[in-house]
Amino acid sequence: MAKLHKFSAGEALNATGVGGVWTVNGAATHGGTATTDTVHLDVSGSHQLGIYSAGAIYFNFSTTTTDCNTSNDLIIPANVLTFVTVPSGLGATIYFNHLGVAACAVRVVEV
């Protein structure tokens, strides 16, 4: 039978390729919960985001600084470390827009 795998499991985890950068952004603090309080982060050069928030947050990705829609956008729960792939198919410029459900701090690492 033909061997179809190019790398072993260990080699695949350590293979060079996309990603590999670990850029820590300053913590964003959500003071208000109006849609105009949405924080916009340009993540154009990133492939993945590590997100940790002290409170639940709404989020979306867009090619412009788009305010969050509390009726339609996805929610990341509080006190959970989440990794999300940046949808590079949107275009050359991509923003991660986020809004706290309540006042909270949000930490984002670009990978």
C-alpha cells in the first residue's frame, strides 16, 4: 500500500509554513456596549487569532471597520481562550471587529 502522508505527526506539527509569528496586541477595554463602541483591529497580515476576553464579546471580520451587530454576529463566551482563523478570502485588508456584551478587557494575539 502506498504511503500517502508527507510528514509524521510530529513533523507536521513542527513544519514550517504559514503562521509562526506571535504578535501580542495591547489589551482592549470595552467600556460601553453600544454598537459604536466596537473595537476595530487590522489583522491583514495574520493567519490566526488567539482571543481571550474577561467578558463575552460579539465579533465579526470585514474589509472595513464595521460595527458589531448584536442580533447577528457570533459570540465568544467569557474566560475562554479561543483560536480563530482569519478569513483571508475577504480581501487584502481584514479587520477583526469586537464588542463587549458588558464592560471587559479583551486580549488578542496574532499568529
